[in-house]
Amino acid sequence: MTAESSVALPVVLITGAASGLGLELARALQHQYQLVLVDVNADGLRACAEEFPGARCYQVDLADAGAVELLCEQLKADLSRLELLINNAGITHRSLSRVTSREVLQKVMAVDYFAPVQLTQALLPLLETAGSGGRIVTIGSMAGWMPVIERAGYCAAKSALHQYFEVLRAELACTSSSVRILQVYPSFLDTPIENHALDGSGGIARHPRSMVGKMRSSTWMAQHIVKAIKDGRERLFPDKFTYFASVLYRIAPKLYQRLMQRKFSQS
């Protein structure tokens, strides 16, 4: 790729880009976009810099609102354009609601909800000046549509994420903004987020995850997201089994609760 062609490429910013789904999205988009990669993992970002020599890399803890504010200022100074913002970074926990500390709940909410909102609000002017209209992608979860045992904080954060960006979508449409939003609702992915799931006190959860349906790879998910972006989709439910589970919760909540308790509850 020549320097001239690189300059002409649109720009994508991906959070949580050093591993898992974020890394696979960077790999899938590297030839169509200039990469701007954000992650808390310094070693992972150094590996990204080697794999994607032209990428801009920023090490930031998205749980720290002050650090996110500084990142936003730096991005606005460094970037003259932004066509695609992918709010991918996330953390989770595996702990019963009654023993999950306030600090864990706050950290999950900070990374999974407040950071995407803060980034979006700060970078929306750049997205609105994109030539053909910018695009925002949020990586939500089916856990934002239905309750899951031991994931109260995660479910709450993903539900808040869903509602905020649905309202933003409606507001942008009212102002005839060219910015479009794609909300993605994965279910069970084989990503490092589960290896670093918090327990109720903020340590690493030691017991294994429970799941229903099929485990999907980050590569599989990234391919579906890239296609949804190209197709101009507004919402992506890649796992039909989990989607129908969320429908079951809405039409027969007691049945859903019984089935979930049978699958997820611990003795």
C-alpha cells in the first residue's frame, strides 16, 4: 500500500483492539481503513503495532473517565477525519448479585456503558463531517435483552448501552444527520473477556462460565459484523438461538426463568 493510498483510506477507531473480537475486526478491516486502536493492554498494543505498522495505538483504561477524556482530546487533535467508531471494549463478571461489590458494578458500567457514550459524544462531530456519513458500531449483548444469572451488572450495562444508542439513533434521524448506528448483539463468544471475568470482590472469577447454544469464534463474529456494516444494517442478531431466548423471555418470562435457573444456577 502506498502512502498516498493510505492517506485516502477512511479511518476506523476500535476499542478493545488488542485481543479477541477487537483484534479480529482490525484484521478484517485493515485493508479498507486506517486503523486507530485503543486498549488497556500495553503488550497487546505493541503486538498490534507490529502486525499493523500503519496503525495509531493508544493505551487507555476505559474504566477511568478522566483518562477517556484525555484520550478524546488527543484523538480530536490527532485525527482530521473519522468514518467508523467501533465501541467494542468490554468486561464482565461472574458473581451473584447479592455479593457483587459496588466497585465491580461501577467498573463494569464504566467500561461497558459510560466509556462508549463518552467516546461517542466527543467524536460525533468528526463522524458527522465524514464524506459519506460516519458509522457507529456498538458491541452489545443478548444479556442486555434478558436476565442471566451471575451477570446482573453486565446485563444492566448492556441494557443501558442498547437504550442509549437506540435513543441516539432516533435523535440523529430527527436532525437528518448522516451518522448511522449498527448495534450488535452477540451471545457466547470465545474471547478473552471471559478469561478475565471479575468475581464479586474484583478478583478473577475461578469457576467456569455456563452457557447455552453454540460457542462462536471472534473471527466468525467479526465477519458477520463487517458484512452488516457493508449492508447498512441497523441491528445484528447473529445467534438465532439466543435471539429466540430473548423473545421467550418477553412472551413467557416465568418459563424463561425456570429454564435459565435449571441451566445457570449453582448448588
